[in-house]
Amino acid sequence: MNLKPVSRTTLGEQVARQLVNMITAGKWRAGERLPSEADLCRALNIGRSTLREALKSLAFLGMVRTRAGEGTYVEDVPSTFFERVLTTGFLTTDKQISDLCETRIALESELVALCAQRAPDCDIERLGQIVMQMDQALQSENFAELDLEFHLAIAAASQNQVLSNMLRTIRGLLEEWISKSQQAPGSKEIANEQHAVILEAIRRRNSSRARSVMISHLQTFQRGYALMRTVSHRENGVVKKQPAEVVT
């Protein structure tokens, strides 16, 4: 394989970018199975956890799909899809996405930790109902509304009105964030899984775990957005002369 090892200290995002570049360059085509995890880890000089993080980012974009017991296969995603997502709305640059991600992490990591500590049982039950509704609405346009409702319900259940109101003041940006992220072919399923993990941490009243999984959840879209730009730029000739690996 024409893959170049990366340092063990690099982020999974860098591995994801290298895999994206290999796919968009035609190294692995739609319908083709990627090399095994062991082979990829050996070629990239990384551990399985780093590889799986990278593959999750590609799955978020719908670029790959893992089939139980069979391996990971390349999906066919039109490059025009990514360009359309990136050039609409208010969130169109890396800086805007980064700023919003930092804001959401600062607010929602604390809100979910407080929710795990303070939320009355009735509020936790309501969160469970929302997650159940999301599970049933994976193929529905209503999914995005439920996603937003889940995050706002956590804020309300934190019992901190000031922090909750601060999150509501950027509701419009949250709606765009969620809408854009869920246009990616594999994103709804990943969001659904992550919401279930967040809910479980809240139910267990584990504030540190709730904070950690919320941060991971919010960073998923930021990584996905960065990969969208990689794909879109490559298809438009911006990075065609760059080597397979991309170092941030």
C-alpha cells in the first residue's frame, strides 16, 4: 500500500485525512473493501483506537461503511454534496466552525455535567423519550428537530438558568450546525449512538463521564467538517498536488 506512517502522537484526524485522500485519489474505489485493521495500523504505524477514530470520521461522512464480520467498504458519495454543504448558511469557514465548537464545548460540557448531578428523574425520563423518538426518526426530517431538543433539554435540566439561556441565544447557529452535520450520509446513526451514550452517563449520575462523552460528540462534527473541506478542495483541484498525508 502507498500509505506513509504517521507519528503515534498525531491525532486520528490526520489519519482520517490521509485515508480520505487515498479514497478520493482512487486508491480504493466505491464498493471496494479497505485493508484489514491490522494491515492499516501497521502501514500507518498507529494503534487500533486511533484507526477506529479515523474510520468513525469517514463513516460520519458516509464515505465508508463497516459490515459486521466482513470489514470496512468504501461508499459512493458525490463530491458535489460536500461543496453544497460548505457554501451555504453562516457556518462556511474553518474559523467559524472552530469558534462555534469551542463555544458549544465550553457551555454544553458543563451543562451536561450539571444535568447528571441535578436533573430530576422526570427530566431524565424526558431525555430518554427524546432519544427513543430519535431512534424511530432516523429516516425522517424530524430527526434534526429532536436532536436540537435533546441538547436544549439537557441545558434546561441542568438547573442553571444563566448557562441554559446562553445556549439558547445561539439557537440559530445550533440549528445550522445540526442541519449541516445530518446531511452527511452516516451522521444520523452516529449522532443517535452518541446521544444514547450521553443519556446513559446522565442516568448513572456520572458527571465526569457525561462531560467527556459530550465533548467527544461535539468534536465529531468538527472533524467531519474538516474532512468535508478536504474532499471538496481535492475534487476542485486545490489539493491535488499534495501528498497523501495531510498534517494539520
